[in-house]
Amino acid sequence: FQLLPSESQGANPRSSKSSDMARLLISSLILAVHGSEIQVVYNDYSFAMVNLASGLGECWGDSRFGGDCSSVDFTGVTKVSANARSMAALTSSGGVCWGPGGLSNGGDCSGVALSGMKDLYYTDFSFAAVDPVEGRGVCWGNYRYGGNCTTIDFSHVTQIAQNRFAYAAFSASTGTMQCWGSDRYGGSVAAGGGACAAFTGTSLDVSGTTQIIAGKSAFVALNKNAGTITCWGLSSQGGDCSSVTLTGITDVYTNGVAFLALNKNTGSGQCWGNTAGGDCS
């Protein structure tokens, strides 16, 4: 990128865009010691960089998939996120989205009640915004990818995880797991979300979940206190861990399509999922 356009360049659109980028980058450098002030998000097609303190933002890449945010007002932006094709930002007064319009990608959030939302989550083609303090949540985008969460109770949710196709939300006070999105990949068959797809694992009880680990197409709920795991989602990519016999599990890791469970106290481990990492025997 060109940081300082020369006077001889005049005011053509290209130099103007470089100047905008220069101001953003310079502001970013000035605030570099405050990492939380700068947010950079991206998908396979584009980037977006926002200076939360100054309200400056810039996008580049494929204009069809988030690379053009020239019409976006970044004033008051508190959080930015990107899914596979679109981008979304929460602001102090609501939110704004850009990218492909319609209901299939998440690039249009007009009419979505985003005021007061604090956190953003995403699958490939949807977004979820949550206010954990007030226990509220709203979703938009492709319903097959979690764009519909109208029946999810966010009032006691303490953890949320997402893979490419679905979301999982755990409530510590009630010991329940709720899911939405594609049931094949760990979501729910219920429209708007509800009970998760069938559980497997060393325990089918998720009430003591301490961490949710998400792969690309499956979820694992770890109960570190009991040393057990519960899995659901695409069986060939980690959603079926019924073969796991390891006890005292302390940690779980994933490369997206396979999982590794470790008992760090005994130095033992076990893997499952896709052949790209699912066999560590």
C-alpha cells in the first residue's frame, strides 16, 4: 500500500483510496500499543481493517464479498467479524453488514435488532450476535448454516462455539447444550434451534462441560473435571468419538477434521476423525 501520495498525483480515485488507506494505517500504527483498538477480519476474498478508536475503516479485495465498504460508516464500531462471503460490524447503536445481499450469506442485516449486542459469531454463511449480560441473541443469514436461532434461550448461555455449519451454546447454570444450524454438522433438526444432534463419546452427559471445541464440521464438549468428552456432528470428521477409551482427559485439540484428546497427567492420548490426523496409534 502507498502510505503518502505525492501532490503530483492529484485527486484521482485511486490516489484518494490510497490516501484513505494511508490515514487508516498511520492511525493504526499510532495506536499499535493498544491492540484492542485495531480489528482486522478477512475471508477467502477480502480484508477489512477498522480503527475502533477513530472510527476509520477500509476494505479491499473482491468487492462482491466484502471488499467494498465505501458506504459503511464505521463510527462507533465495537466489533467486526467476517464469514465466508460477508462482513458484519456491531456499533454502539446497532450494526451494519456488507457483502452479498439476501438471506443466503449474511451480508444484509437491515431490520435485525442489533442494538446492545456485544459479541459476534459466524458460520460460513450466517452470523449470530449476542448480548451475554442481558441474555439476548439474534441470528441472520442462511438458516441451514445457523441463520435462524429464534427458539434458542440465550438467557443463561455461558459459552458459544461455531463450526462452518452450526452453532453450539452451553448454559452452565442449567447444564444444557443448545444447537442450531445443520443437524448433520452438529446443529439441530428443529427450526430455529434446540436439541443438538445425537451425542457420542466417553460420556453422553454434557451438564459439566468446561469447554466446547469446534472443528470444521463437528463439536466436542470437554468436562475437564470428570475427564470425559462428548462429541456430535459429522462422524467422519470427529463427530463420533464412541471409539475413544481414554480416561482423565485434560485437553482436546483439533486441526478442523480430526481431534486429539490428551491426559497430560499420564502422558497418554487418543485421536479420532478424518485420516488427516485422526489416527495417532
